[in-house]
Amino acid sequence: MLTLFHHPFCPHSRYIRLALAEHRLEAHMVEERPWDRREEFLTLNPAGTVPVLLAEGYPPVPGVATLTEFLDEIKGSELYEHRLMPLELGRRVEVRRLASWFNEKFFDEVSGPLATERFFKRHMRIEQGGGPPDTDAIRAARANVRYHLAYIGWLVRTRDWLAGERMTFADLAAAAHISVVDYLGDMPWNEDEAAKTWYARVKSRPSFRPILAETWPGMTPASTYADLDF
């Protein structure tokens, strides 16, 4: 039995939800508000961040890099040619590089600021960091997303998928972060057709359906969000 502590609007949580689904693993989902810093949750992950996976017989598995390695080690071989982490060392390096690009750089420059300023602050008390959105941070994130989108477009014009000839963890990481930005209507899809086509392929996968079905009261998703032919 697997249990995933996550937040539905957290891009890192979405990444692991996609990875679990691609590995054909079901998990009991527990929504965690990390800003509440619950003592019980901090015993699982002292860093206080989501996602965290509980798997019987193993210690708590926190963090996206650790989690994806864990999933590949316990279930990756069962995916055969669809394994999300290639066997060849050079290709593994490229998958890890790009997954890190989106989980760290894209998160720091785009998805993290937008999710925090436009969504999470609404649900946080002042002492937790809530309050009015920082318009400068939003403006910077909206500017930054353009060069990230151009980079995605360049990659998929030279490869079938972000890291090579088949889908990998890199594609799931990028798509998870983009899905949050797309929900908010901040993806400039008209600027790169190749990147848009790649994202349509990823979000058309069955693993994406539960995420695209989620909405929040008072925050209507952009028209492109759940549209597979946007």
C-alpha cells in the first residue's frame, strides 16, 4: 500500500503523481498543506515539503529526485522499453539534467513564484507568508517563462521527446510544472508551436486525466488547461 502526501497545486507533487500513474501504481492521496507544518508530517519529512511517499517496508521517501529514483528502482524494469529512466549512462545523465532544470530552475523562476503568489498565498495566514501577491515576482515569472518555452521548443525540434527518442522523467517533470502555469493562464503558447505540440502529447496521456479534472473554487482554469486540442 502506497500513501502520497501531496498538494494538488504543487508542481513537484504533480510530477510524482504522473510518475506513479505511468508506473501503474495506485496510492492513497493525502492532501498536505506544508505551510501548516504539522508535527506528524514533519516527522516524515523534517524539511516540511511535499511530496512524500510512504511504502510498506521502506522509510518515508521525500523529494522528487529521491522519489523518481525509488520508483525506477522498484518498478522501472517492469516498463521494459517504456522505462522512464534509460539504461544507458549518457541518456540517464540527460534525463536527470532536464528533470533538474524543471524541478529547480523552472520552479525557482516560473512555477514556484506564480503558484505561490497567485494561489498559495490565498490560503496562508500572514504569519505563514500569506497576504497580497507580489506583482513584481509575477511579472518576472511571466517574462522568464518565455525563454523556458523557447528552450523546450528547441529540444523537441531536434528530438522526439525532451531527452531523446522516448518519453522519460524529464517530460513528466516539465509537463507537471507547466500544468500549474497553464492553469493560471500564463503560458504564452502562441510563441512556440513545437513546444505546444509536445505538451499536447504529454497531457493527452491517461496519467494526466486526474490532474486536468481538478479545479479550485474561485479560480477558474484557463481555457487551454483541460483542452487536449488547444
